[in-house]
Amino acid sequence: MLENDIKEVLVSEEELKVAIKRLGQQLTEEYKDKEVVVVGILRGAALFMADIIREMDCYLEIDFMDVSSYGEDFVSSGEVKIVKDLDTRVEGRDFLIVEDIIDTGRTLNYLVELLHYRKAKSVKVVTLLDKPERRIIADLVPDFVGIQVPNEFVVGYGLDYKQKYRNLPYIGVLKPEVYTEPEE
Ligand code: PRP
Ligand code: MN
Ligand code: MG
């Protein structure tokens, strides 16, 4: 059913597993002597969050934030609003932000600055997907990247189009006819 809306599989389930295992090893090494707070950004990062923490063999805590950009949902407007804040004390602690994808970089730029403002000891970013072609915040370079993707409309494994397709087990490219609706 969902599959009928997908033009091609960009990252298969197997490729996701391999990428997440590799990231997990890097993060285990990075945080083996620290007690990191891992922050998943709702809702897109939910699936990746669940999988990446199980590949990290170190003492960690988890928390979540939900932010939304103002304006239309297709192109983010740059202004970010906190929908759900952390429940964790920030000052003096090490943070790892978990994202599903970095597009313009505005969401993460805001979050990284917020955690620094709240006096985090360190703030690093892991993203499953990176779409560098779309970057507006040039100096937003993620510390850990799973897979670079081209500038196409990707969905699945947490990523949505109009809140749907998050439950696809792989990353796929949406057929253009799905998002170019006929004029009324
Ligand atoms: C998407 C994605 C990232 C952000 C990336 O979230 O999950 O959080 O956009 O875009 P940016 O780099 O241009 O800021 P979205 O706001 O669609 O919310 P969602 O996670 O609930 O889908
Ligand atoms: Mn998101
Ligand atoms: Mg979204």
C-alpha cells in the first residue's frame, strides 16, 4: 500500500542497519568515559533514536524535545518554537542531539545554540541523513553522519510527508505525483 507511493528505495533496511551500527561504534568510543544525555528531536528522530541508543554501550540518559518551525510545513521558515522542552538539567552536562535529517540546518542551529546558552558542557550532533545541498546555515556541520542524501523528497524510517510514511522501514523517494496535487 504505502509502497505504491514510493519511486525508489534510497536507503534499504539493511543499509540503515549497517550505518547505525557504525555510528553506534563511533558514539560508544566518544562517550565511553562520560554520562551523555541523548536528546531525540520529535517526531522525525523517534525511530533512529530507538535504534541508535541500543548501539551505544555506555551510561546514558535520554530525553526528548519537540520543536516546530513557524510557517508552512514544506519549507521551514527559520523561526523555531519549543513545543516540548527538556526535562533534564543542562548546565555542565554533555549532550548528544539525535536528528533524522539535516536540511537547511535551522532546527539544529537553534537547538545547539540553546543548549550552549543553558551552559551545556558539550553539545554534539548525530544525524542519520544529511542533505548538504539544502544547507542555509553553512557552519552547521554535524559531528556524526549516517548517510548523505541528494536533494530529493525522502520519507520513511521517521521522515514524513504531511505526517504520513514515518512507518516505512526504509528511506524512500516519494513519487512526484503524490506531493504535486492537481489544481482545484
Ligand atoms: C524535519 C526533520 C528535522 C528538520 C530538518 O522536522 O525531522 O527535524 O525538519 O530541517 P532543517 O534542517 O531545515 O531545520 P519537521 O520540522 O518536519 O518535524 P518532524 O520531525 O515532526 O517531521
Ligand atoms: Mn524533525
Ligand atoms: Mg516533518
